[in-house]
Amino acid sequence: MRRLLTAVLLASVLAWAGACWLEPPAALNIWTARDQLILLTGLSAYVLMALIMLLSVRPKWLESRLGGLDKMYRLHKWSGILATALAAAHYLVKLAKPLLLVVFDPVAKTPRAAAMLDLFRGSAKDLGEWAVWILLAMMALTLWRRFPYHVWRQVHRIAAVIFLVVAFHGVVLTPAAWWWQPAGWLVGVATAVGTICAVLALTGNIGRARRYRGRVLVVRRLSEDILSVTCKVEGNWSHRAGQFAFLTVDRREGAHPFTVSGADDGAGRVQFSIKALGDYTRRLQKSLTAGQAVTVEGPYGCFDFQRDDGRPQVWVGAGIGVTPFISWLESLQAQPGIAPRATLYYCARNAEDAPFADRLQELCAQVPNVTLQVRYSDRQRPLTAADLVQQGRENQPWPSVWFCGPTGFADALKDGLHRLGMPVRHLFHQEAFQMR
């Protein structure tokens, strides 16, 4: 994520610097510095917004390169925060002129190169100002975790319209000389990519090629707040163990991501385990019934232990986060010999909150390489980083850790492993379902 963000910002800075070198300002003073800062922040924000639009359409080729859709959404979020900050800085520098006039004398404006789009300059400036305010409001709603998801989802859809407005602002106000330079080419590429993606979003075509109509076959209650839902989907569906899919039951609510909690049986059956963690999933506990029509989109995700290099593994599934590991174990039943040497920790509050314990014991009994440890927090202390590497470090490689569960738990384990010397950036794998 950091590398891609750095590359995008570096490309923007280099393109701007190239424009300054090819067309240097007539004089160096506070006013030319202000003009250049406006151009730099505007270009950087615009290119980041194009990246946001590209990530929003969930391209399959980019998902695999970034390590999964959850990583793409995290990049989408931070790109949005950074783009909004740069857009705000762009606007504030523009507004700073009256303050600068208090200290610095104005200078005569140099003639500006004529451009075909000068007729629209006034409208482009006004629309750009409104776009900045809307972006700030959208960022605030995104960071406000208690804001209802189904409302946020509808509000967030206007991001495509905002990009088209910003594209008009950017293309009209781009200096005429830039169009013959790398800076202008970068604006052109960002405009083309972002506009295509915005049209896909506005026409409802995001993920359309990966959508399958289906019907609920079985709804089974595993515990007081967990449902097992099996769907039969039409078409040529297939998934890898550990992947997830978007399930749509109510169009007004939209699609929600759930891990596929079973191996692919080749018959188009998809099983989800749904825990009541929010308003929508609580409603599903009562409203979801056999025979109900659904839409399944996917599969997505790169949470796959087979990507590893043969080192020992530690699997940690906390609560409902154990479902991808159930898929892994089911996929290994026919070929247990290919399983890595792994320890699976299933963490729950108590026996009543661990509906998958018996199933895990059955599956692990057929896969000798995987050792199961069920931990109840009401009887044992919480799992720590030291527990994961308690075998000792002498002449042994660090294990890779595969985690699915609450973010706070993951952060605590990562921090502890980092303190012990593990290179967690490369060896700690996590599936994070934070889509906003």
C-alpha cells in the first residue's frame, strides 16, 4: 500500500517538477511559489482521486497484485483521506491570497497562454470549491464509525459524480503549456482512467461480471447469534478455500462481505457463517429464510496458506474469524499430506460462544499436520505473541502467522511479534473486512 501511494505521489511531484524545469516561472517570489503550490497540490490530489476510482471498480488484476480486496479497500480509504487533505490544502492556499497581501506587495500578472477551455474557467473554479467541501463531508462520514452503513453506502455513491466534477475543474484549469509535457499527460491519463471508472460506478457495472443469482437452500442456527447459510448459485461458480464473497439479500441495504465457510464442492453451493455484529446482520438472524433469492458476487481475496514458502505456520481464528480456516481444512481432507505444519488457535469467550469447536476437531483429526488448540478467555488468559512462537528461536525460521478476527486482537499480536523481532510486514497475514 505504502509503495503504491508513494509511487503515485512521486509521479505527481516529478511531473510538476518537469513542468517547472521546462517552463520556469518568470520570477521567484511568494506569488509564484503560491501558484506552484496550488498546481502541485491540485495535481497530486487529482491523480490520487483517479486511483480511488480505479480501486473502487475492484479490478481482478489489481486485487492479486495488492494481496486481496481487503488490502485494496484499505488503500482506497487512505488514498481518499490523503486526496481530501491535499484538495483542502489546494483550496486553502488559494484562499490565502488576502492574508499574503497584508505582508507582501502584489505583482503584475504575466500574460497567460490562451486556452480553448478559458470560457469555462469561472464555472470550473466554483465547482472545484464545492467539490472540496463535499469531499471533506464524505471523509467525516467515512471516519464516523457509528454512521449507518446503508446510509453511508448511498452517500458514498456520489463519489463518482464528484470525480467527474473535479475532472472538469482539473482539465479546464490545467495550464495550457502542460498538455505538451509529462504533467499534462499525467492529467490526461488520470482523467481517462477516472472517467471510465466513474461511468462504470454510475451505471451499476462494478462487479457485474462476477455476480451470480442464487437462492438460499438451508438456514441453520449454530448459536444464539450465528447463522449457517447455504446458497445455490447459478452459473460456473468456483472459489478457493479462504476467499470471501459479497452477499446481497436486500437491494436497499446492498452487498455485504462474508467469508465462504466451506470448500468448493463443484456443485455451486456456497456456505456462509453470519454473526450478528451490526444492525443488518442482526436483522438477517430473523429475516433470512430458505428459498429466498440472493445475489452472490465474487469470489474475492488472497487469504491462501499455499502462498507460503514451506515455513511452519500459525493459524489464529477468533470468533467468527475461524471460518476461513474451516474452508482450508475441508479443502485438505482429500489430500492431508499437502497440509503445512501448522498450529490452529480457535479463540472464543467460552464453550457456548465456540460453535465450531467440534467441527474443527473432526477436520483436524484427518489432517495430522495441523494441531488444534481451543482457547476460552473465561478460563485462560488471552493469546499472546509469545504463545505463537513459544518453541524458541534457536536455528528455527520464524513461522508465518495467518490471522482472521477482531482488528484490535490482530494489532496486539502484531505489536508483540514485532517486539520479539519477527518481520511482521512479510510474515503476518490478515484478512480485514473493513470496507469503509
